[in-house]
Amino acid sequence: MIKFLNLKSLSFLMFLGISGALMGQEVSGTVTDDSGPLPGVSVVVKGTTSGTTTDFDGNYLVSANNGDTLVFSYVGYDTQEVVVSGSQINVILKSGVALDEVVLIGSRNKNRTAIDTPVPVDVIDVTELTTTAPQVTVNQILNYAAPSFSSNSQTIADGTDHLDPAQLRGLGPDQVLVLVNGKRRHQSSLVNVNGSVGRGSVGTDLNAIPAAAIKRIEVLRDGAAAQYGSDAVAGVINIVLKDQTDGLEIGLSSGANFTEKANRQTGGTDGENFQLDTNYGLKIGDNGGFINFTGSFYSRNYASRSRAYTGTIYNVYNVGERQFGGFDGATDEINTNGLASYASSVLGSNGGIADIYNAALTDGETSTISDLITDFSLSAADAEAAVRLRRDVSDYEVGERGQDRLDFSMRVGQSRLRSGKFFANMSIPLDDNSTELYAAAGASFRAGLSTGFYRRPAQERAFTGLYPNGFLPQIHSNIVDKSVLTGIKGKLGDWDVDFSNSWGRNSFNFDIRNSANATLQGASDLSYEAGGFSFQQNTLNLDATRFFDDVLSGLNIAWGAEYRAENYMIEAGSEGSYGLYNDNGDLITDDSAPVGPADERVYDNLYRRRPAGVQVFPGYRPQNEVDKWRNSIAGYIDVEADFSENVLVSGAVRYENYSDFGGTLNGKLATRIKASENFNIRGAVSTGFRAPSLHQIYFNSVSTLFVGGEGFQVLTAKNDSKIARDIGISQLEEETSVSVSLGFTAKIPSLNLKLTVDGYITNVNDRITLTDQIRRTDFDGNPGIQDLFTQAEAERVQFFGNFVDTKTQGLDIVISHRANIGENMTLNNDFSATFSDNEVTDVHIPTDLQGEGVDTRIVSAGSRAFIENAFPRTKANLSHNLKCKNWNFFLRNALFGEVFDADTNQNYASKVITDLTIGYKFSDDLRLTLGANNLLDVYPDEVPAGSTGGDQFIYSRRVSQFGTTGRQLFARLNFEL
């Protein structure tokens, strides 16, 4: 503990310490783990500063009295306390990251370790990684530490810019179940509807939990719906919160991207970030009770990797606006009197408006002053004049306005984020019979800032009366995540009984700024509240387990029941965020009004209809509002039997019934055969399911999606909407799955090596996906359906449905090695890899749409890519952690495999990312770490030139292997009080 003392006090304490040492006895011993002696272990007399460290052979010698407590601690191992009762104490430390860590998932036998489970379980020591590795958020820690896990930040994807979708074993973000302290955690309220990995799915916001609050993360890589219920198709991620009680820990971390491609390719630094973490634990009583608090603040600036825009910025009409009286704040109409006067004076002169106009005409045409005036003043009614005035004169006008094409670039890269998080974990023993009251609660507040496509002056979406040079609309998100877990567990006869309730709520609201509703013209506000959505879930569990040590070689029986209630809501934004207004500024409410030049809807002066709502995407309308509930009940039984010391067989059956689609019965059978003392064979087969989320059933909105640089208003329709039924989209049903896994685990004590290899196949039937955009023009012969497009103010529509069957297969490898090198030096080497293959095996086209020309838009090549190969199917990492006295060196190389981008029809090659950190421990209480993520500044392959609108996307916006921010350098300070 750090203390500030005057010289007199220090001398007195030194005297007391020396006196105490003289009065104590010498205690010696050896500290080992399962691989042999451990050098460098800290041995301290608890409550004092007296202590030592073990030598190369793991031996120590310290002065202590009988009754004193010795504390043995070492990074990566569980701290152990031993009361002195003699002169010889030998200790075996257990590693917090070893494959033989006792785990909470995969088996309900409380004594089962990861290497002895019949299914693969990774145990990731987050406490160690948050000290030594560059990553600071849960998603990124797992992305680099667990190859079967994949997650990266998205760009220009609306809400998905602020919440990273995550996958396990190549399946969707909604096909992995997340637990906290073994209890189900709620999902996010965001459904990914834009073109990114995880499109159409709803994930869990792992980043709402501060990494500083986490002790370890257990990753079960096997289908487990029969054990844990819906969503566990790919596996289970269990987050175990800290329970330490040894004072206050503070972590300060700061860094930035240092790369030649920063700031829109101009170089320097961007993406500056800062994080402050605090963790404090207190004992409660004398029987192991505790309460542990964590607070975390995180700030990240945006990073932009776009370049100068190459497309159309200004047209002929924009030139006239600048020169002839536009930009009065109310209208962008040309002052024709000013035009006539100016045109008379400049006609034929070099660089004048007449020359620009003439250059925009087709070959052989010439203009007169009369032609010029007529075209500018009548363009809204004269289609030919409008075409002439829309022609591109960007290079001329950019120069005239003293601008650069870089000024019109989008902000493509990483969004800006500010977050504050708080978590608490508590346990209070109530008696001496293992009765325990426990609780965990958390709150996360996150403010994000991302941008959309630049609205350039030549577009009808950019009202030049407010923004003469166009504008870059901003999406400000406000994400609030809250959760409370309470429970009591103890003995009821010979049964261990656990009764718990877990509640959580996630809300996501949008505030659109630096924008406008173009149909309001000069009366528009520059910012609007666009509404948002929320999801809450309450889960009540009763679990009981009993171990019979006199049956066979051990029999464990568990059973339980669950009741879960869920609620999904969409709330409308302010009227101006979604409204369509006529030329008088009145809200148009007649949804059946005709579409064409005779109606009241607002057109610009180049005969282009202005879209409704605020730019970037319209706010949620009252018609979009949703407040839907459902509930489910479930019961399970889980039996695990050791038929002998060498043969383990386990089985589970679970029935679950949902109020909105009915019941489902699933089972699992697994085995582990101990072929020898150091070699196990294991395998499992199971059925599973995933219930359609409320989001997928009821989400609906109109958003602006860009295809080839051109924006379209796209309706995402509710699954139970009239347009869905009229087009032939069926009611959503649950996904069903069958999983098979087979593998082995091995220990090689002579090499200090542990190894697991597991192969798997998972078939998912009736998988829920989101269609591509079905066009209004696809129904030219059906005026009834076209009217539904009109009512929605949309040009295209997309739906959720059970459209595909998929097959996912792969191989996971984990190798762990530890070695002692020289005196006071240890080296840990860890290698892990996943090799997966994903395939759409069947496509279900609704009967009414077969042969209607929209088959390929139900499941297009792009939709297939998001399922099959838009994410790395091969991932591997090799990490080395060298500890030498007070120094720590961490080196990791992570391989991110090839990905495919359907937008550009390109494969992007595999890349290796190198992380390096160097840490120095000044004392037991103070540690400094310096390092780099992506030390060699590696970027993904660039997209082909000209393949994206205006060449704004240098790297694919649809697929991401490891992000596009380049090298990040950081410094971190950890200290204890």
C-alpha cells in the first residue's frame, strides 16, 4: 500500500518492522504449480510490508509468527492465503488461465474442470489481459484472445456504428447466449438492418460491461440450447465478475492511432482514447462475504480513413445559386432578374455562367441569354431544362468557392464514443451451511457520434438555402444499459438449490444533428430527436443439483425451471424528424395522395422529389411505434454420470414454450473417455433452437440506404404487417439446429504442454435473415402493393423471414505451454486457432414470390456472403508472455483470414496483426505498461478503384477483418491503494 510518511514516522515503522522480524520464526517452503517450481512468486506476511519472492527453484524464506497469514500471489494465478502453524509451508498455486480451471458452464458438476468437460470450454483471464494486452473493451479482448470469436467496429451503418456485432464459430450474433455469473443476460435493443456482418440479427452488448469488473470469461464452444435455452446454438459466453477484496485498484490508459493513413489519409494521429478504471473490494463478515465495485470511464475520438470525393458535388444550377441570389435561408430558387443582368454582362466571357452552361449542353447546341433565363426559371416544370442544369461542373465550382474535394469527404472509420459504466458484485453468507445471498448490478451510459453519407449541393437531399455547400449529417446515439441480478442459494436437504431473478434493459435513442428536413426548406430545424427503441427482459430461475458419490463412480443430477418475460418498444421521434411537408409547410397526412407533379409534395427546382424526414435517416413515425410483450416457460433435467474413472456420460433434456409461437423440446448427449492419465477423448451431439427475437418480429422503420452512392428510402416492414402478408412473407418461426462435436484433450507433463482439438458441425434450419431490398417497380402490375409503398414513403422494402438453411463446420485448436528459463524468468506460450466453413444449403422463397423476378433479392449474393464468408473463417493467434523479475514482455501475432466482399466481388487477403507490450513493476502496487496494437500498421486490402460511390470507401464497408484504424500506441498505469 502506498503511504506518504514523514522521516520520523518512517524511522519508527522501520524499527517496528525490524523488531517484529527478530521476534518471528523463519518459515520456508516451495511454491509450485502443476508444471513444477514457480520462481518470482510474491510471499508477504498479511497486513505488513514484510515479505520475499521465490527463487528459481520456487523456494522462499520469510520471517513470520504462528498465527500470521502468508499471502502467495503471482500474475496469472489465483492468490492463496495460508495461516502459519509451523516452520515449513509448501504451496501449489492454481492458474487462473489454465485449461484445468474449474468452470461454471458446460457441466453442472461443480467440480468439473475445463480439460475434463465433455465439450470445449475456453477460460480467459481478463484480469491478466487488461494489464498486459493492448485491448480494453470486452469485444476486442475476446476478438484477439479467442479465435472462435469475431467482432469489429462497423462504419456508416447507423446504430451499428456504436455497437459492435459479435459472432462465435461463424454463426450469428444472436446465436450465442451470454451469461453473467452463470445467469442469462439481456440482449441489446438494436437490430442490425444495414449492410454489415450480422445483418438482420440482434446481439448482446458485451461492451456495456467494463472489462475491469471481470475476473474471467468462459467460452463454451458447443451447442447448448438443451442446457441453457434459446440462443445457445453456437455456444455460451459466461462472464464471471470479480470477487476480490484486497483494496482499491486504479488503471489509467491512454493512446491514439499513429499511422500514415490517419485524418483522411493525411497522416498524424487520430482516434485518441482515454480510459479510467477503478475497482474496490470489501469483505463482508468473516465467512468469505464480499462486495466488489467497479467504475469505468472511456473516451474515444473518431478516426477517418476516407479520401477526397471524386463524384458530383456541384451542378450548373448550384453555380447559378451562388451568382444569382440563392441562399436566402428560405428557398434555393434563382433570382431570375439577377440572372438576366449577370448573363448579359458575362455571356461569352471566360469562366462566366454562360460558358459553364454552354459546356453542359449536348454537342452542337448553343445558348442565348433567353435560353439561359428560361432554363433556370422553368427547370421545375421542364424536364429537359432540368437535365441540362443537373450536369456536373464540380471542378469549376469547387475552385470558385475556394474549396477542395477533401472538404466533401465522409467520415469513414471509427465513431466517437463517450461512456461511463458501473458494476457491483456481492455475496453474503447467511449461515454455516452454505446458504448465500448474492447480487450483481450494473449501469452503462454511452454517447456515440457517427456520420452518414455527405449530402452534397447537387443532391435533392441537400437544401442549399440552409447549407450552400451541403452538409455531413451526424448521428448522436444515447445508449443506456441497466441490469440487476439477485439470488439466494444453499442446501435443501442434500440438494444444492439456487433461486434467482435477473432483470435487464437496453435502450437506444437517436438525435440527428447538423442536418435538415428538406421538405421544410428554410423552416427546417438543424437537429431533431429521431426516436429510438428499448428491450427489457426478466428471467426467474430455480436450479437444483445433487452429487451422489456412492452411485457408479459419481453421479450428478440437476434440474430446474425458468420463466422469462420480454418487452420490445419503438418510440416515435419529433414530427419534423419524420414529416413530409408541402410547399406551405403543412404536414401531409393523406397517405393515399398520388405521387407525381400534380400533388402537394415538395420538389426541388430540378424536378426532383425531396424525401420526407430528417437527413441521414427519417425519425420513427407514430405508425412505427411498438409496445410488445411475450413470455416463456421452461423446464430441464441434466444428468452426468461417471460410469468409471475413465468414462463420463452426460445428457440433458429441455422443454421451452413461448407465448407467441409454441413449444420446443431439445436434447443433448455428451461423453468423455479418459484413454490415459493425460489423454481424453470427448464428443457431443445435440439439438437446439433459437426463438425469433421480438425485434425481428416487430421492428419497422424507413431509412435511407445508399447503393452505388445513390440514396433510397427503404422500408423495413414488420413481420405481421399488411405489406408482408400481401407480398407472401410468412409468420416467423423458431430456428432449429443439430450440432455434433468430437475432439480430444491432452497433457504432456514432460513438455509442460496442454492441448485441446475439437471438430464440429452445426446445421441450422429455417435460419432468420433479412431480405435484400425489394423494389416498388417489381410490382408494376399490382397497384394495391404499390399503394403500400406510397403510404410508407418508401421506394424499396425488406422483410425478416425464415429464408435459409445453413451448415457450419470447423476445427478449433488450443495449445498452452509454460516454461522456466534461467533464474527468476518464466515464459508462457499460448496458441489457438479456428478453421471454419459456412454454407447456405437451401433457400426458401415464399410461394407467392416465386417467378416474380424478386427471387434473387430474397437471398442475394450479398446476403449469402454475410453468412458464408464476409468474416474471417480462419483465425489464429500465438502469444508469448515473458516475466523476468519486475519486467513483463507480451508479444502476440494474430492471423485474420481471408474475407469476401459481395459488393465488389473481391476476396481480401489474410493479414497478421502484431501486438507488443512492455511492462515494468516498480513495486507490488505500481506498474507501467507501454505498447502497441497493430505494431506494423497493417491495413486490409483496398477495394478496387471506382467500385464505391465517389471512391469514399478505401476499405470495404461491408466486411471487416480487424478494423481500419491502423497502428495504435498506448500507455497504461496500474496501481493499488
